[in-house]
Amino acid sequence: MTEQTGQIQKKKRVYELARELNLSSEALVKILTDLGIDAKSHMSAIDAVQEKTVLDRFDEEKKAALNKAAQKKTVKRRRRKKKATVSAETVKTVKSNLAQIESGTSRGGKKKRRRYKEEKQERHELRQGKQEDEKKLRVPENTSPAELAEQMGVPVSRVIASCMGLGVMVTANQRLDTDAVSLLAAEFGFEVETVKEFGAEALEEKRLSRGGVRSTRPPVVTIMGHVDHGKTALLDRIRSTNVISTESGGITQHIGAYVSTLDNGSVITFIDTPGHQAFTAMRARGALITDIVVLVVASDSRVMPQTQESIDHARAAGIPVVVAITKMDLSTANPEFIKQDLANRGVLVEEWSGSVQCAQVSAMTGEGIGDLLEKILLQAELLELAAVPDRPARGTVLEGRMDPRRGSVVNLLIQDGTLRDGDFFVAGQFCGRTRALYDENENQLESVGPGYPVQLLGTPGVPEAGDSFVVVESEQEARRVALRRQLVEREKDLQARRRVTLQDFWAAPGDERILNIVLKADFQGSAEAIVDSLQKLQTEEVSVAVIHSGTGGINESDVDLAVASNAVILGFRVRPDARARERASSQGIEISTFSVIYDIEDTVRKALSGLLRPEEKEQFLGSAEVRETFKVPKAGTIAGCYVVAGMIKRNARIRLVRDGVIVHEGSICSLKHFKEDKREISAGFECGIGVSGYGDIKVGDVIESYEIIQIAREL
């Protein structure tokens, strides 16, 4: 169509040129013929839909000229018409104008064709991208065949038939694991992308559709580093508080979020993470929700394993790092050694020609605190942090606990939007309505903006640390998403439980010993960290099975669960109530409570060491040389021996050696010195030895006596 339009334009310009030069059609035909141009191609009929085309206009002019000639009834009518004469100057003008027309039309056509090809390529890529998106399924874990068939748009009977072809017998509503779902989708030409939380993408798209105006928000700064390097003490100095005095054992054992307002009016949200190796998941979670990481290293120490782990988490999340070298008030402080140690691990501070800012501080004297805060604010200014307060709130669950007076209390970090009292929300697998909002100092709030932490009341249960938090429009929508997530979580728990079959006993009878545990903790994050640390203690011989882990005090149902599963109950910073204590005492269930995570690990390690099979070791007792043999009725062959070394015991095992080769292993059935039965015979004495079930004893044989001792093992 583009080429045809170009031809039409070209012919119109030829016609206009003829009109400008006041040429007749015959003269124009002659000029075009002399130039080697097909005149018919320039004056052929064009589609009737167009306005008057070039040929129509030529025909009209031709008819008008004929009519005018017919009216002149002269004698010259029969005379032969003279050939039209055209000057050379006119031919040259037409030729140059046609060249311009041809070149202009060619360039325009190329541009239009190129544009058409580009648009066609874009349409093809867009269509191909849509097809790829249609072929990619986003499904939650443990999807049923019916749900998978609905997303693929195929009958559920075909999906079940494919399952049978793969050797899996399932029903329409039976849940499948991720691998089985991927295989089934591949059978129908689909790819599967596992979604951690059902409905998260749809809720986020709906939330973003509300629009709003972006504005700056406070930076979220996470304090990370090794245990006992002064993280909480540094934070206490910044906030002029004493949080560390409330922590058991003087170490942080859960994530804390605090807001600090500086003298210049700037606001910074600090997140304090534990430094113990058991709290790896907490540090990873802190790195994912933060804007800046403050890496704390003690000046009298070095870069420890948990410090290196914090560096790795920050790198993986792409978070900028600010180094704080603490304990500068000590006489053993050596900040240059710390900088060198950091440089060896890929962290170059600015003093060493790097890009990482570094401050030398002391939580005791306050030295360098202002410098550290200034560098944090400078890094935050470079990041240009912003959010939209007008939208519904979105955040992340930091911690959760059960309060005996207020019920479930969830610590949140609001990352975008504004959370208000009375909003409906979805937090992990729970939904609810905001009943009350409190800051870290227990002051009640009406709304919380982006970049601020908050304590929320209103969830029917305790969501897991790291779960997403989204405000929704209605209670029905929140309940629909939460019920689906609870269903998926229940199916995961059922599949995670180990089912014992007869084949387990045939394959390894009695080889594996399991310590069953029911764990209760004050915070969900602490319970998660303890479970991870206990799982690392298990070996091929002994293992830990956490039957149940949760938050809140130890109650009677926990004791009943321990009775049914033959488990012990461990409590971390929680206590059993009176009924639970009485129930446990009557059923013989052990309840152990702890305040520091070190003590839990040591106790479980000792318990697992008790389950380990002891190591067996052979201990040599003595040897005797056979010098004579006697045949005794009803007793068999008796060896007359002389004890060469050690002693021979009656209840010990023996080994009969002939010419350096073991010919028999067994036990002693009789041991006598002359006619007296003896329990043991020492070296230098003669004795008679009877070997159980063996009589082929010859003179010169050596009888070695030994016993097997058991040595207790430890993890």
C-alpha cells in the first residue's frame, strides 16, 4: 500500500509539472517518450476510490480540446497536424524535475518501508513476549491437578492421565510437590515459576494502581556484625537508651527496630540484628529489608565469621556498607589492623583508596558517633530514598510474639504507603483488621508512614518472620488470600512429616536414633533460629526432629503433643503454666527452659551424644601357651597351659592362634588351677582351659584373652 501511494504522488507531480509549463498532453507524451519513460505508466487509470486521478484529468482536458476543435469548422481541419515542437530548454527542465521527483520518491519510499519493517518487528516481538508469558505459569507450592488444569486451560482428566503416565497416582484435589508440577506443565508445553506467597503479585498490582505522589522517606539502617562487638551498645548510645540490659546473657537474640531523631531533625530507622551464628536467617532478613548496612567490628578483635557472613549478605542484596570500628576507648584498640583485615576480604575503606565509608566510634565515651551519623545521612542522600505515602501500606514482618494480655503482636517495617488504624490486611497466611498501632516505646499511633517500624495488634495468629504485609480494600479479599495460603501451608506441613514404612526398617533396622523436640519461644524469629541451629547438630546416626515450634508460653496441649510423640519440651524465654506443669509431672515429660541460645545448643548436644552408639575397642588381657592337651569325658578337650603374659579371665573372649594364624575365636567355658575353679589366672601360673564348642587344640598353640570395652562418644 505504501508503494502504491508513492506512485500516485509521483504521477500527480508529473501532471502538475505539465500544467506549470502549459504543455498539452501530446507534448508531454512526446517529452516522456524522448526521455525513455513509459508515458502509459504515468497516465494509466488509478483506483476509482481515489479523487480525480492523473488519467481522469488528462481525459477531461483531451475531451475539452476535441470539442473546441470541432466547433471550429475550418478547412484546415483535414490538414495533417503538425508535430508538436518542444524546445531543448523545456526538455531539460522536465528532465531535471523528473530526476528530483524520482529521487525524492525513492528516499521517501525507503523510509516508509524501513518504518514499516520496524513496526512489524515490534509487533512480532510483542506477540512473541505475550505468548511466552502465556506459556509461563505462576503457581504456589503444593498445587493440585485441578488448579493446574484451570491455569493451563486443559481438562483435569488429561492432567490426571499425564500423572498416571508419569507413574504418579493422584486425585483431582491431591497436592503435588514442585517437581511433579514442573513435569506435568512441561508435558503440556508450559513453564512453571513457583510463587512463595499466593496472590502477592495481584495484591501488589492492585495497590500500585492507586497512584500517588512520591516523597522522601527515612533511611532504614541495619546494624550487623559478630556477637559481642558492641552493636546494641552503639545503638543505645545513639538513642540514649539501655536496650542491652534487657537482653538475657547480654547478647541480642531477636530483631529490634528503633527510630532515632537527630539534632538536625533527620530521622533514621535502625534495625538491630543478633550476631550469634544461629541467627543467620535473621541477618539475611535484615539485609533484604534495609537501605544501608552498618558493619560493626570491634577494634580489639578482627573480622569474625559472622562479620564475613554479614558482608556476604550485604553484597548479595546490593546494599551499601558503612563500617563502624567500635571500642576505640580500649587501650588494645588497633583500627589499622581492622582496616587491613577488611581489605583482605574485599572491603576497602576510603582511607585505603576504597569507596566504603568508615567511622571510628566508642559507645562508652560517645567518640565518633556524630561522624558515623553524618556518613549514614550522606549515603542515604546519595540513594535518593522515596516512597508514596498516599497508597495502602506494604511492609515486611520483622518479628511476632504472643502477648498474654494483648494477644498476637507483630513487629512490622512499613516500606511503602501508610498504615492506618482499622485497615484490613494480609500478613503471611493470616488476615485481620488493625486494632491498635504502637511504636517501639509503646506509644499508641493512629497511622504509620513509610520507613517506620510499628507494633500491630489484630492478627489471629503469629505470622512468620520475613512474611509480606499488604493492606487490602475489603475483609473478603483478605480472607480469600489468607485461606488459600493456609491451605498451601498445611499441605507443606503434611508432606514435610516423615512417614515410616516397613521398608525403613528393612533397610536400616535401628541405625537411626531420633530426639523429638517440642519448642516454644517468645518470638517467631528466635524459634526459627533455634530450629536451624538444632538441625545442624544431627549426624548420620542421631538426628533432631522438631515436632512443633511456636510462640507463647508452654500449655497443656504442648504436653499432650510431647506425650503422643515421645518428645521433650524446650522453652526459650517462656515458662509453662500450672496445668502444663502438672500434666508434664504426671506423664513424666521433661520441660527445660532457657534464656540464652548457647544453653539450648549445649543441652541438646549432650542429649544427642547420649544417643550415639558407644565406640567399641578391644583391650588385650593376656596370653597362655598350650603345653599339653587332655581328653575329659563330657567336657571335651582341655588345654594345659602356662600363662605367659597378663592374665586369663573366665568371662573374657579368647583367640586361638596357631603359627601366627587365627584358627578360632570364642569364649572360655572352664578355667581351673589344678582342681579349683578360678575366675582369673595371672602370668607365671599353670591352668587348664576349656574352649566352648571347639576341641581341635594342639600343643604349641597360643590362647590370647581379650575383652571389648565401650567408650562414650560426643558430638
